[in-house]
Amino acid sequence: MDAEKTAPFELGRGEDACLLLHGFTGSPWDVRPLGEALAARGLYVRAIQLPGHGSTPEAMLSVDHRDWERAAAHALLALRDYRRTFVAGLSMGALLALRLAADYPERVHGLALVAPAVRFKGPRMWLLKRLRHYRLLERVKPWIHKTGTDVSDPAVLAEAPILPAFPSARLQDMWELQDMAMNVLPRVRCPALVAVAEQDHVVDPEGGQVLARGLIASPQVRFISLKDGFHIIPRDKGGPLLASEVGSFFDQLRGDGSPPVSRSHPTPARSGSG
């Protein structure tokens, strides 16, 4: 992977901050357009690179979900001097964001959960998760090879940094994070926006609806479903609409008035074509 492309970044300045968390086998490159849009709205934005990511397949051998959780928590606590702190996570990053909101309610003032990896798409992945305690996949296929990423825009796909392989053992960590995220949902007490891509080939978009309904303690939940683009929404055709929706949502929470105290029902908002 191109180390320059996949490096962590910091953008913008302001009294409020946003922590950006990328997804499994991804990198900060995946979320940079969202970071740029939020910085343009007056937020300080920091995107971290999760341990083992953004370099070589072998780097993924020595990490697990606990390393990713610790890195996310450390990054959040480093933003303690800002007036308000928001967390936006893509895919696995959305699961980590939920954990942060549940564990540090006084630190996280709003969430943007983008293509949350609540459950993978397809019966094969469902079966593998059901049989995960036997670790059959690790014995039969210790490495999973990748040839691309889930982006519909061919120009973006051509320049995307791609980790060519990852240890199948790390799927165990993904499944642990999926279970963790569903368990902590009732403890999340900040407003949340959940965004899914209808054409996602990696995670089941319906999982986003399940997640939104499970945020029973959140005072405000907004659900949007994007017609354009695939899983890596910030980099794809639905990215501009996503950035607008997330930016407006955070702007509302940054206003002088307090966020709504009564729960709003998740309502779909579809992107237009083009």
C-alpha cells in the first residue's frame, strides 16, 4: 500500500473536533473526503490509522480487535480539550465509534455511523460466523486475498490503495466487534446518524436499520439510505451527499440550542441519481 495515501491526517481548526475511524483492512484514505468537508465547516478533524492497517498483510498478524479499540479510545481522549467531540466511523470504524460513545458518554457528543459493519452480506459469511468457534476458515484458508475495494466509481477505484491480503484469523476480531456493537447499543446516549449504501456488496444495508432501531437511549437518530455508490461511501458517488448530511447533522449539534431530548424515528433519505 502507498504509505503516503494511507497515512493518518489532521485537517481544519475550531472549538469542536471530529475523530474519523476507517474500516477493516482500509485506511484514512477511505474517509478523507468526509474529513475535508467537515474541516471546511469549521471542525478540527483527525483521522487515525488503526494498528496493523495501511501497510502490509503481515502487519495484520500481530494485532486484534483489542488493539483497534485501544487506539480509538486513545485518539478520543487526546481530543479532551475541545468543546464538543464527534466521532464518524466507516464500516468497522462505525462499530468502534459505538464502543466509544458507550464507554465515554461525556466525551462523544454525536456519531456518524457510515455503512456500519453490523453483519456481512451473503449466506457464506453468515455460516462462517456461526461456525467461528471451530476456526475452520483459519485452517483451510489462512490468508484471504483481495483484488479491489467496493467502489463503483472507476476513477476512484483505479487510485485506491488496496491491502492485497489479510489473515483470515482477523475475521474473528470483526465478529467480536459486531457482537460488541450490538451489546453496547442501549448504552449509547448521544445523537446518531446512520448512513447505508443500497448497493453495498460488503455489509448488509439492513444491518444499518437494525442498528438505528437499537439506539433506544439516543435522543435523536437519523437514518439515510444512499442509492448511489457502494461500500466505501465517502469516496464513492454518494460521498458528497453523505458529507452534506453528516456536516448538517453535526452543525445542528454544535448550535447554541441543546439537541432534541425526545427520540425521533429513523427516516430514510435517498440520494438522487448522478
